[in-house]
Amino acid sequence: MKSLSEQVVERAASILAGLDWTPPQCRQLARLVALFSSLPPPPDPLDMFARFEQLQAGLCRALAGGEADLLEESFLELYAHLHGYQAPYTRKERQAFDRAGGYWCHAGGISPLLRAAPYLSAGAVSVDLGAGNGLQGLLLQWLYPHQLAIQVEISGAMIACGRALQQWLGLAGERVRWVHCDLLDYHPQACDFVYLYRPVRPLGAGADFYRRLAAGLDSQPAAPVVFSIADCLRPFLPARFEVFYSDGQLTCYRRNDEGAPTPDR
């Protein structure tokens, strides 16, 4: 993995300290800023990243300038570009996606990345349901190395792009598993951390998916944590799943097996 300059991380952290993040979250954001400012252009098999060098140069200028809001905004622009909004799908994949009512590759934002630290220990298994090119799950694995990140995605082309990004980020092959399938046919396995951005509409077959997911999360032995963007899962979860954080975009659940509140850490 490409080593980061501690001086760059420290500078970014000092600039970003004025924003509304806790010190640990600010430190993780600074690490991402340092990463994105230092990497070479990514492999681009789908011709998705034409603006990378332009946006990276803007990030470096913001880092040199020292203004917190501009640095965060420049990072978010580059992050969203790499995430791959409106990426290529085959006609069949697009028809299936439209029928299911999922969102087309909208970036989930940095809040899930910065808030996930307490829930991804070295032995954890994470899963991203509707991963796109997998950037979110790959960055979670990069920030918080854990046993396995499972990336579930309907598009073979996006998985190919994600595998290239995995190599670009220096993540070992055994740390990431790519699952090529329609989520409506996917049966979730035991995991510690679930990330999803409304991958399907909660109606018809989509409602069956959420019921299946909720039942699986409720029945597994270890209490899982769920980070849900544009949340559709709440009506399907049993009562012992409690919201420990919500900001209107990200909703976080934890299964309470002891009858006591489980506040955010």
C-alpha cells in the first residue's frame, strides 16, 4: 500500500479541525485527503475518471491554501467523481435496476466513512449491498482494515472497475469479495457491518428483499450494525434494532440484545 506522508495528514487535520467533526473523524478525513492528493490517476476501464487530475490539482491547491471549507469541498468533488455517478450498465442490468427502484450510483457521502470506526474491528465482515464500483466499501477497508469487505453489485462492468480501484488502493485480494448478482436474488450472510444506499424500492420484490435482510440480521448470533442511506429498512426491522444515529440522510441501527440503549460512540 502506498504510504502516506504524516506531514500531509497533520496539515490536513489541522486545517479541517474547524469543521463539525470529532477529532478522530477529522483525523480519518485528513487521511483520505492525503491519500487522494498523492495517488496517481486511477485505472479507468470505463472511461469514468476524465476529471481526476483536474480535481486532484484543486484538492492540492486547497490543501496548500489552508481554508477548511474549501478543502472539504475539493475533497468531496474528487470523491464523488471517483464514485462514478450514472456509470455504464447493460440494457438488461439497467432494466432490472429500474424495476427495483434503486438509486443510480449516488455517492453516499463521507459521514458513513468517518463514523464507521467503532464498528469495524480487525475480525469484522462488512457488506455493501448495491456497491456500484465499490469505492465506499474499498475506502472502509482502507481506513479500517478488517477481515473481509463483501461488495454486492448487479453490473459486471462496475465490478471490473471496482477490482481495478482495489488494486489502485493497494488492497489485498483476500480482503475484498465481489458478488455479481441482482440484490433481489441475494441472500445476505452473517456480517458485522452492513452499508446500503436504498438499493431497491421497498415495494413488491423489493419489500421481500428488505424482509429477508431484516430477518437475516435479526437471526445471526452477533449483533450487526447497519448504516443505511435514504433509509427504507426501518419498517422491516424488529423492535430490538435501535437507531443510534440519524441526520436525515444517514440512519444507523444496532441490534440491542441486552435491553439497554446503545448510543453512538
